[in-house]
Amino acid sequence: MTRITCIGLGNMGGPMAANLVAAGHAVTGFDLSADMLKAAAERGVSSAPTLEQAVVDAEVVITMLPKGQHVLRVWATLVTLSRPGQLLIDCSTIDVDSARKAHQMAAAAQCLSLDAPVSGGTSGAEAGTLTFMAGGSVEAFERSRPVLEAMGRKIVHCGDDGAGQAAKICNNMILGISMIGVCEAFVLAESLGLSHQALFDVASTSSGQCWSLTSYCPVPGPVPASPANKDYQPGFAAALMLKDLKLSQEAAMASGAATPLGAAAAQLYGMLDRQGQGGRDFSAIIEMLRGKTAVE
Ligand code: NAD
């Protein structure tokens, strides 16, 4: 049993903390939202009234927060309260620069640190089947592993500080681009009189095969569990895809990498978001390509 504090108990952090409780850890939680604290308490998390009180006894602190600015603000406080050897893990999806700054703060306070963003969404967080992509020292990774295993199925050490965030934004850039590609193919098929099922049957067993097609098909029918069958309720909201694509483009600019399709995908998801569709699943971009949502 490890004493673990979870900061940020939202859609992802709440169920992740509950899985740590289920694995037998002593879990304390803190969130700015009283509703989130209450929901976590109902699942066995001891709620703390302040950040300071939440971390007082913690051996491990996990943050699951919206953006880099939130993580840096919380970690700036955490390191003033920390003890040497304490382990700090950030599971949020944030920019690589902020992740590296957070590691530097931890190192200055003699704490171990890991950036460990996740994929698998809210269903993976509930089921404890997330994939963790981790960046940091081997020592930090090995100490984190048993904690992460209570929340996920696959844990990959991607490299040094920031490597987890780098892997996350590269993966999601592939996903954004591939979803648009699959949607364009269905829109073209419609205009050529080819049925959804026929395109699916061919492409899913041919060189066009990819996750966006076979697990998350953007038209209703071929993959019954995909959000297209539920009027594009997320799933993975378009606004979150836009956030990750923007992070990939910031990183590409900063590092000088050429990512023209990533840039185009960010623009298209930006358009979808400005049309008020950010709360829908990211596969709903097919409706914009068909011209069903307002065109700018
Ligand atoms: P969320 O908005 O549901 O939860 C964030 C929580 O952080 C909120 O409850 C908020 O009150 C709390 N918070 C904000 N500032 C705080 C502070 N200073 N102290 C304490 N609590 C604070 O977001 P989420 O969906 O849980 O996502 C969290 C992170 O996980 C994001 O970085 C997101 O990109 C990433 N992510 C989300 C998904 C998904 O499907 N939702 C999938 C993969 C990764």
C-alpha cells in the first residue's frame, strides 16, 4: 500500500483515483471543484480541503489537470511542500516545454518526477486500461510503474524528461490526420455512389486500414460501437483533439520539424470548433467536410 495524492479529479483524474483505491492504496484527493471532491469521496478517496493538506503525508503525488499552466502552478507549490525522494507524476496532456520545466522544478527539490500522459479516454480511465507514455529517469519510471499499473494496461518508458508528452502529441497528430483522411474517403465514396459498407469492407482489409477506420469508423453502421452511431456523442471531443493538434504544432514550430498535414488538421479542427462543434466527437468532422455544418 502506498500513500498517494491525486490532484485534479475530473473526467480522467476521478476514475483514475478510484482505481488506485480499488488496488488497495491509501488515496487522498484535491480538486478546486467541490463537486469533483464529493464524487471522488463517494469512491473511497479521502478529500482534502487544501492542496497543502492533501500532500502532507504523500509518498507519491499525481496531477491530472487541464493544461501546462495549471500543472506548473500546482507543481510550484508541490515542490515547496515536498520531501527529498518524493515521487511526482504528471498525467495531464501538456506542452513538452512545460513538462520539462516541471521536471526541473522537481529536480531542484530533489524529487523524482515523471511525465506520463495517457491514451484510452474516459472509458479507459474507468476500466483501468489506459496506456501511459512516460518520460523521465529510469529510477522515476521504475518507482512509478506499480502505481501506473493500477490504472493502466500498457506502460511505455519513452525516454528522458518530456518524452512521454512528445509521444502523446505525435500519436494524436497521426490520429487527427488519419481521421480526416478516412472522413474524406467516405465523403468521396458517397459522391461516387459507393456504399459505406463496401468502402469499409475493402479499406479495412487493404492498405487504407487504420484505427480511425476499423475502431472508430466515422459513419454509422460498419463499427456499431463508434460515436457515429450515437450522433457523434464523445468519445474523444473535437475540442480535445484541437488542443492536442495545437500542442503538436507548437512543438513542430519550436523544433523546426515539417508537419504540413498536422498543420492542416489543426486548421480543420479549429474550424469545426469555431462552428460550435467542439463538444462533439472528433469524428464529426465528416459533417463539416460534407458541408452539413456552417462553412466559414
Ligand atoms: P477535466 O476538466 O474533467 O478535469 C480537470 C480537473 O482539474 C477539474 O476537475 C478541475 O477542477 C481541476 N483543477 C484545475 N485546476 C486545478 C488546481 N489548481 N488544483 C486542483 N484541481 C484543479 O479534464 P479531464 O478530461 O480529466 O482531462 C485532464 C487531462 O487529461 C487533460 O490534460 C486532458 O487533455 C487529458 N486527457 C483527457 C482525455 C479525455 O478523454 N478526457 C484523454 C486523454 C488525456
